[in-house]
Amino acid sequence: MKEHGFSVRLKSKEQIINISIPEKNGEAVLIEGILGDLEKVEIIEDAVLRITGTKGTLMVDLSEEDLRMRRGRQELL
């Protein structure tokens, strides 16, 4: 199964709500922030889902085909 990466770019550190990195390996890491008002949702070169807001951008290595497959299996809302 292919692993999917992501990146988040925020316009300033004020948009960071919480970053929680536990000391023990194997425990969940939490990253929370504010993207602002939604401006655009697009799939770039059928490889990256990009969600752009007024305060930041979230990019996920996820193709349109990946989305269709999961939608068909009821894994997406």
C-alpha cells in the first residue's frame, strides 16, 4: 500500500493552534492549525490534493483515483 505524505504552509505562526510531539516513539503526533476561509480545492497533476485557505495551504499526496477508490468503499465522508 502506498504511503501518502503531506505538507502544511501557514502564513504566520499565529495560525498554529497546537503541535504535540510525545517523548515516546510510537505515540500519536498532533498538528493543528487554521487555514482560514476556503479559497480553492484542487488536484494538481493528478497526484496532490491542495486545499488553499486565506491563512495557509494543506497539500496531501493523493490522486483523484485514490479519492474515487475510497469514496467507493465509504471511507470518505
